[in-house]
Amino acid sequence: MSERDKKAVNDVTTSSVDVGQLIDMKWKLGMAVSSDECKHLNSPYITLMMTVTDSSGKVGNHSLEMTTAQFFNFSRQLKDIAALMETV
């Protein structure tokens, strides 16, 4: 992670940011077999399901679908953020 990214994370952690809280995150692996445009798609995908509270305490559910490559990149970014937050 670059020095600029580290400074940005430090700025966020030292200032008051009211973004809510992640309560739960689940994921599942799926396989897209076909679509209207492609008869034999056979493409794996990951679905993330997140439960979060906003700043007022209201609970909401959000879901994302990503390719496996996008999921691995997302996972790597979360690990980088976690490691960076431990040093701040």
C-alpha cells in the first residue's frame, strides 16, 4: 500500500466518520450455467450478503455478485486494510 493510501486510512481513523457498522457478512459460490446470450456460460461467481446498520441504527441488507477474480481482489484489499488498521 502506498504512503498516500496509508495517510488516507489514518485520516479516516482519526476523524469522526459516521458510516454505520457491518453486522454480518456471508458469501456463497454459484455457477452461471447459461444466459439469454450464451448457451454454455459455465462461469463461477461469488455472492456477498452483508447486514449493516446505518448511523441511525436502521438495519439493512446488501448483496453483491462478483467474478472469482473480483472476489479474490476484494479479499486481498480487505486483508491489506486490516493489516493497515492494526498499525494505526
